[in-house]
Amino acid sequence: MSTIFEEDAELAELNERLQHPDGAVRRIAILDLADRDGDEHAPLFVAALRDTDAAVRAEAARALEAFESAEGVAGLVALLTDEDDEVRAAAAHTLSELKQAESAAVLLPHAAHPDAFVRIAVLRAVRELRAAGSFAPALVALDDDDAAVRREAVAVLGYLKQADALPALTRLVSHDPDAEVRRAAAGAIGYATSHAPAAPAALAALLDGLRDAAWQVREEAATTLGKLALPADGAQQAGAALIASLEDAYWQVRLRAARSLGRLRHTPALDALVATLTHTISNLRKEAALALGELGDAAAIPALSITADDSDPEVRKSARLALTQIQGAQR
């Protein structure tokens, strides 16, 4: 590695340490270099990705989080198959912190890499970049044998918010063998339908999700149902299913169901929500009160007036907000 800091004695000394035969010395030099500002140092970190010492490679991978270049991204991708677990993890983490969409062009060719760890890291890295070119690789990855790859692919599609992903996402909600994939797909449906009315297949998949064996899937399905733009008949189906979910064995599902019933303004839910105002779990009482406020039905005023004296201050606050909301709607 050539000396590039000839006019700066401190940097010249640092450069010498970067070439020291002792890996521990080189690692400390990387740490010291990372404390200095200046994009001109990036090539030194990229070169250190090829160091013979694993600790140096890992430190250089971490340091590159502050720099983004095609060479750096390519070097980090190469480290995803490093023989050292710490190095691989450091490279994967830094890749996940990328912010420049241009990095996707370097990453995406590796989305079908034979190593599942590489596929996972690449998909995770392109997720928040929202690069249009990531749609097709993510769609292919939905059929990957590795559940973790499928989960990352679902996340990519969720960030892209494209309705074209709906057929695949609805299939996963109902049929994927991995509960976390089903949960993620149920959430991604909400993003994929954010710019258009929900398709009947999306509603059907989420109704399936409310009956899933895993409560986390039911919770996510209940949440997403409250975000959909549904026609009148679809809203009635969703509302009826969410009312049933107010009796779910898990309070987390009940909470999301109450919230979505409020968002949908599903008036037939009034009695069930009023009954929830006396639940032993205060978070459920709070959500029921807020949902009743969204319904705007004066029939809820007596129950909410009692709840306004609840032992929990957050529940009291929610009940009073709901009463104000309902009274405002009656004027």
C-alpha cells in the first residue's frame, strides 16, 4: 500500500502502522483511521478488507459504514463468504446500513448466490434502497428453500409498495410453512395496496391470516385489515372477522382487532367494543375506547363516561378523547 500522507507526519505514521507485520497493530490503525474525517481514506479501508488477519478485515468492514462506493460495496459482498464468522457478520451489518440507491447495482447480481447467508444479506441490504431493479430478484426469492431468505424478500417487496407483488404475497400468507414469513407477508400486503383498493384475494388472504395457528400472524393480519381501502361488502367481511378476533386467546390480537375496527369505523362492533372497556388488560380498554371514538356513535357515551374514571390514566385519557370525538360528531 503506497504512502499517501507524505505531508502529514501523523498520517504518515498511521499509514506505516497499516502496513505493520503485526495484525493487532494494523487493527488499531484501522480504528484510529476511522476516527478521522475525509472520504479520501475510503480506499485504505477497502484495501484492508483483503488483509490476512480476520480481525483487521472485520474492523475495516465496520469502518466502511461511513463510506459508500462501488468498490467498498463489492469488497463487502466478497466478505460475505469469508471463512470467519465475525467478518461475515460485520460485512452483512455494514451492507444493511447502505443509503445510496446506486449500491443496488452492485448487490443485486448476488441475490441468487448459492450461499443462503449471502442471499439474506444482499436482500436485507437492498430493502431500504427501494431500487426498482430489486423487484424481480425479490419475487424469485419468495420461492427460496430457506425461510430467512423468503422473509427478507417479503421485506423488499413491502418497501417497494408495488401491487404487482400481491398475488405472491397473498399466496405466502395462506400457504408458507414458516410462521414468520406468513406474518411478514400479511404486513407487506398493507404496503402493496397503499396506492389502490385492495383486491379480493388480498382480503381473503388476510381473513385466512386471522385464523392462522400462530398468534403473530393473526396479529399482523388484524393490523393490516385496518389499513386497507375496502369496498362496502369487503369492509363488512373484515369487520365481522375482526369482531370475532376480539375473543382471540392472545390479547395482542384483540388489541390490533380493536384498533382496526376503529379505523374501519365498523359500527356493528359497538357492543363488542363496549364490552372490551371492562377487560382486565388496560391496553385493551384503551384501544376499545379509542375505537369507539372513531365509530362516533352516541350509544357508547354511557360506557365511555364510566371508563373516563378508569384506574389507568392512559385509559381515562383515551375515554375522554373518545367522548370529545363523539360529542363533536353529534353537533
